[in-house]
Amino acid sequence: SASKVSLATSSLSLTFDSLYVAGTGIYQIPVGRTVTLASSTTPIVSSTSSAEIRVYGTLTRSSDSFSLINGFTLSVYSGGNLTNSTTLIVSSTGAFYLYEGAVLSTTSLNTLSSSGTLYLATSTLTSITNLNVAGATSLYKNFATSSVTNFNINGNTVTLYNYTTTTPLTLVGDLVVSAGTLTHPANGTTAQGQMHVLNIAANNITVNSGATISAAGKGY
């Protein structure tokens, strides 16, 4: 519950009814190892949202797929594999980190809704029909390599990384900023230091009262 436990065993795979990670504990699935969890409603349980599961190998379910990240952090690293549903929900007490090179079983999502922490690196998904966020969100250029249809921001801060004046975040449908702030990370103070811009192409862009799209104080 207070340290990292790695799946170091002669067996290449383990099957559990459920996995409990307590406190600030970390359960790590190494490269070449597979953990299969039973198809229960809550196969992963934690005592705090600081508990983390790190996937370098494979995390899967016995007869269905992961759709809910609730009360823990799930981090899938380069080469790691996750069996996921076409709908993913990250609760307000959850966090989902999808690093570049991570492999999802389903890369075209109908819905990705997050009220917790969401981190999507470059080229981790193919398409998202409805992207809904209300928690701290980091999106890197080309996080969805094919398309994002509708993007709804309902609170907190959404940060766009590595977009340029010639490479916008292109939406097939609409952007609606109902609450919170859409921004980018800090740049340098000269043109040479400009690494990020807010460049969005959409059918309609709606910013509701109290919401903001801002690059104030973010450098050049």
C-alpha cells in the first residue's frame, strides 16, 4: 500500500477476481506479463485515488473490456496493452494516462468522458465521436490520428500541446466550451520559442458565459 509492487513471477500471466491497491500503492505489470481480471462491475478497487496501476505489459478482462476508471490512476506506457470498450469513462476520482506507444484494443471510441485527470499523447487513438471533459486534461497534437467529431469542455483546464499555426486541432463537428479554460503551455518569448498555439478548426465554436479560451501569459 505504500510502495511499488511489480509482477515478478515465472508465470507470464495471472488471473484475478479483483485487484485491490491501497493508499499510494503502485501495481506494475511489466513487459511480457499479462494480468486478466474477472468480468465484475468493479474489478479494480482502491482505498484512495492516489493508487496507481502501471501497464507496460497487458491488462485485460476475462470476457469483456474496461470502460470505467474510478477511484484510481491507470497509466498505459509505450508497448503496454489495454483491452478497452468503445466507451471510456474517467470519474472525478480517477485518472487516465495514455502515453505515446500505448496500445488499446479499440482505438476508435464512441465516447470518452472524463471528469478526472486525462492525458492523451500523440497517436494513441484513431477517432473519438464525442469527447467530453470536465477535469484537468492534456491533449497532444494528433492524439486522435483520424478524427474527433464533437469536443465538449465542461470545466477545469484543458491544455493543447504542440499544435501550430499550420496544424490545427480539427473537429468534424463542434467545439463547446461550457465552463473552464482552454489554453496551451507556456512558450518562449520569441518566435523561435513558439512551441504551442491555439488553432482549432470546427463547424461551430461556442464559448459560454464564464468559460474562456485564453493564451494570456503563455509567451510568444
